[in-house]
Amino acid sequence: MNTNIKDEIRSLGELIIMAQKIKGDNMSNPIHTSAGMNGQEELDEKIISLIDDMKSLHKRLIGMQKDFSAHAFQINCMLKEALNYNHKLESLENDPTK
């Protein structure tokens, strides 16, 4: 599961970069009519909104990954404790002095 989240975060980062490149490309395109300028402005605003939404999602996914990692660490510690306890019980059961 952790690997999937890392892949999603990486993909999202790539999408942010591509959207920012589109925004830069659109800003550098010459526009000759006022109607075209209005359309370009609207497109720019939509792309800016998309980039902001993607950045927000990216931060949330990173937070989720940190939470999953913390939970996985806690579970791993609890499993180690349970295994150690189990080994102690087994060694007491197999003790020939009893």
C-alpha cells in the first residue's frame, strides 16, 4: 500500500510540473484578438486553479503517507513484542526442569 501511495505522489508531482509547463507555454503564445485574449485569460485562470488543487492534493497525500508509515511502525513494534512474548512462553513450556 505504501508503494502505491508513493507512486501516486510521484505521478501527481509530474502532473503539477506538466500543468505549470502548459501555463508557461500558454502565457508565451501571442494572441491577436480581444476575444482570443479573454479566452486565454479564462484558460489561464482554470489552469492556475487546477495547479492549486493539485498542490493541495499532493500535500494531503504526503500527510496520508506519513500517517500510514507511523501506523505501520506501531504495528511492527507490537508484532515484535508479541513474538518475543510468544518465544518466552514457548521456552518456559519446553523447559525440562519443570
